Amino acid sequence: MDEANDGRSRPIWGVALSAAGGEGLAPSADWSRLVTDGRLPPSADGAGFGVDFATDLALLAEHGVGSLRWTIDWSRLEPRPGRWDADAVDHVTEVLRAARRAGIDVWAVLHDGPAPGWFTDDARGFLDGDGLRRTWPRHVDRVAETFGDLVAGWVPILDPFTLARDGYRLGIRPPGRRDEGDFLDALGAVHRASLAAWRLLSSGAPPVACCIDACPVEPGVTSREPDEREAARALADAADRLRVGVWLRALTDGLLAVPGLGEVELDGLAGAYDVVGFTYRGARTVFADGSDGPYPLDAPVAADGRAPWTEGLGVVLRRLSDELPGRRLAVLGTGVVDRADDWRAEVLAGSVLEVARAAADGVRVERAFWESAIDGWTPECGLEVPDGVVDRSRHPRPSLGALPTSSQ
């Protein structure tokens, strides 16, 4: 890990590849049944990263990329409970070694959405006591022991709020429930799972980052009724408490305080993690009736339904710096899923500028990862809409020129 950013050193930018985005959904992944049911588009081999990853890594390095956020796919490593796949272990090892040869350091994600079907569907995932206290820690420990010498940083769970919301409130991801109580329980369980992983991973040298799903939420109004803004503000505040407020209470007070579940003090939670990481993919406007839209309301919307707003990235960085003074920060993911590469380049350049301005103001932001490295699969758009700074034919796009290189 580079030295702590004191406002004078330059944040390191890299690129990201998710498990499904880079190599497609594993047959044993819980999300694969959604493809079978027609609720998700086919993923094929994603970006094709698994086909010739050494060449892909060399290409990225040739264009100055020195850091990669990459997911070690649990579904491929352990397609059946307790049985690791030797070929998958060899594959992960070779990818990490190839990255090292290319001069690219890897920040490894352990869970970025898809999980083994036997874990989510058969064992109730993190809501099951054994899953949370035995199965998940066993997996984390084994990954750390096997690959720990080859990674530069760890991210236990990417976007934990989204994981709980999509699976238990919206029902659009496994296990497909729509129950507010289950959602709150799942949110608390995912926080506990992340903390358990940190405890195990922190015994090694690579830093461990938590991940906050940062999404500024602003109230919106459609009339001049005085109570409307107040109602919208209450909804916006409630949404923010679930996304960000739970993390702030956890990291400052050591309390897991999920609204509706009370407060639980967890040993070691205050000050946990070496790096406070977050993802940022735009902001939202919430109205008094519970509907929402982009923020600002006239912001252009990308193909995946998100509305990139680069100034919001600076807002999040300064908020976290103010709320968690002295903590090291990392942008674990931000990007644009859209056909317009000139827009992608514009958003990337604006994001780089916001991070640089925050660092110049003394915000300790050390890393930032652009999503994505190579055109791959996304759950919203499948393989049809580009999301990378390199296309599937391995031609660098003009937007890649907006990414700061490791030598700059």
C-alpha cells in the first residue's frame, strides 16, 4: 500500500473487473438461475478475461494501469460446499501472478454479489447462523491463506447495502424476497460478515477496506405544499441512515445500529478496517410519495439507469473525511455504463478532478478504481452496452486517456 495521503501525494487510480463482468456468471452461482429464468441477460464469458488474462493485464500495464480491483469468485472456487475446485484455485493463482509480472497490484474482492447457490439458496446465506459464523469465515480464511501473498489489498464485501436491498427488499436478486424485516436482518448480517472477514484478514500484511454504498439522497418536490418537502426530507434522511449512517455509527462508536433493529455493540468495530472504501455511481432525488429519480433531476441517465454526477463524488469524499477524521479513504468503484465513450471520458476526467481536489484539500484519499477495465457483462445491460475503457476486441477507447497512469 502506498504511503498515507496527506494532501500532497497523488491518489492512485486503477480499473476494476467484477467476477461476472470479467468472466461471466459461474454455473454454480445463485445468479445463474436468474439467467435461466429469463430475469437476467446471458453473461457468456463476460469480458473474456478468463481466456487470455495475461495478455489483458499486459495491455492494461502498457497503457499505464498499475492497480486492479478484481473479484476472487467464490462460486468458482467452491461450487459445492466444502469442496474447492483445484482448477479454479490454479486460475486465481495464475491471474494474480500474471498481474504481479505486469506490475499491477490487485485489490481482491471476496464477494461482489453472485455467491454459490448452495450458500444463498440452500443455507440461507448470511442469515443462517452457521453461514455467518462458520461457512463464510472458513472461506475467508482459506482465501487469505492461499492467495494472501499475491494481493495488495482486500475488500471483503462490495456494496453490502445493495446486496441486502436487492435480495431481501426488492427481490430482484437471490434469494428473491420482498420483506422489510428480512431486509433489515440481512443488512445487519452483511455488516457482521464484513467485520468477521476484517478480523481474519487483518492478521496479514495487505490492508483491508470496508465498502460503503455511497449515494447522496436529496429531497424533491412537485408542488408548493409546505409539508411535501418535509416528507421528502424525512424519506431522504431515512435512506441515508441505512446506506451510510449505519457505517458511520459502526466505525465511530462501535455500534451496529440498523434502524428498526436496535443497537448492538460489537467488539473491535470502532476504528475497524485499514481503509474506509466506498462506491459511488451517482445521486438520487426522493419525493414525498416514495418515488425517486436522478439528482440533479435534469442529469443525463446512462444505459444502466444511473445518472453520473461527478460533483457528488467530491461531496462524498468530504463528508466521509469530516465524519471520520484521519481515516484513509478509497473510491472502490465509479463508472459509466453507456455507448457514448465521449461521455465516459468526460465523467472519468471529472471524477479524477474531484478526487485530486479532495486530496489537495487534505482528504486522505489514496486509491480510486474506475468501472470497468474491459467491456463485460452487467446485470442491467448484459453484454449489449459498453462499460469499459477497453472494448471486447481489446482496442483501447479514447476514455482510457482520461485515466491517470501509474507513472504520472
